[in-house]
Amino acid sequence: MRIAIAGADGRMGRMLIEAVLETADLSFTVALDRAGSPCIGQDAGAFLGQDTGVLITDNLDALAQADCLIDFTRPEGALAHLAACVKHGVKCVIGTTGLGEQGKQAIQAASQKVAIVFAPNMSVGVNATLKLLDIAAKLLNSGYDAEVFEAHHRNKVDAPSGTALAMGETIAHAWGKKLDDVADWARHGETGARETGHIGFSVVRGGDIVGDHTVYFCGTGERIEITHRASSRATYAQGSLRAVRYLARKEFGLFDMQDVLST
């Protein structure tokens, strides 16, 4: 498959470019970045000291040269890229977080025309963790308080992270509830006693933390902790390539990493 990378000059974009270049069964053909970026016109492999022949562009019609786009950019950029993918019949792997309900509806609509894997976290380990959380939440559905902690680098602009939200949604679903009905997003001042059946969220932003997530199930006399820590963005890149290969067999439809890992 011919692969396009969005956000080509960002940390995740560079990790994805390196991963695709090291993969024999995928071809790197398009590198996108925002209009006005100083990297426009440069070779996308320059940071590796490589001449790939792929110049970074802000022209979304370049997607006509690709079979699948991998996008870890911001919501406004991801939705613009999505529209261009629909125009050119290009499949999408979307790891962008912070998308609101309107953005999610746009992805759902686009999936009627092109195949899309959309997940808040492409890491195989994180998605295994979500499976474990589902099992734990069903077993610990009474007498235990659930808290979700997450920490990311200082430049992350959305909170809680998409992965933390997915963890909360997994627990809420296992408890037969909607997350919005039981989530405590913040605590400050005189909050009163903790409400039974609610899910609390705590957020840290600082330094260069790639991504830490821990769910606490706190009961009387014991505490269960389920943790995933990412030490490198390489885990997200490898999961993304696995999603790309999954889409090779799909013409249209909306899928997540649980679908990818089930094959």
C-alpha cells in the first residue's frame, strides 16, 4: 500500500515516516504538513539524513497518490484531511484525539465511502489494557471506586487524553452506565464525600512524558491498579501500521483497534 503521513514534521509524524521507510510491504508516497510550515518543500526524510524523494506539501490533492493516510494531527487538520481522503478514495488510520461529537459524526459519515480505523490509542498494549479493564470492571462492579489517572507531555492540548476517556468508557459500559452520567472531571474545594458509582479523572501535563495511564479500583482494605506506560511513540507507530494492513482488505466501514487485533 502507498502511505501518506499527516503532520510530517511533528514528533509522531517523523516516527511514522521512519516506521514506514523501514517496512518492506508499505511504500511512503505523501507527506503533509500545515500551510505555512517552514518544512514545506523539504524532503520528508531529511531528519533521518535520507533522500526519500517525497517532498512535504500542504496540497491535500497530493493524497490522490496514496492508498491510506495515517493522521495523528489536531482535530481541525484531521477533519480537513478526512474530506480530502473521501474526495480521492483514500483509506484512513486516525489517531487524532480531542475530536468532538461533530468530528466523530464526520468520521462516521466518511466511513460510508472509505475504510477507516479510528482509535484514541493505536498501541497494541493499550488496547490489551482496555480488554483487561473490561474484565476487571465487571468483576469489581460493587464496593469499588474507579479512578483514572493520566500524564502526558507539556504540549498536549486536550484533557483528559483520548486513552483516559476510552478507559472511562470501558468501565462505565461494563457497569451499564454512560460515562457522561458518572464522570467526575475535576475536584476542587469542598467537594463532599465521593459519590458511589462515579469515575474520577486526574490529569498531569509536564515535560516530555510520552503517556502514562493508570486505573485504580479502590475497595475496602485493598486497591487494584492497572497501568500502561509508554516509553516511546514507536508503539503507536507500529500499531498504526498494523491498522493499515487491516484496512487493505476493507473497502469502507468504521473500525477500531479491537477489530484490528481480533484478526
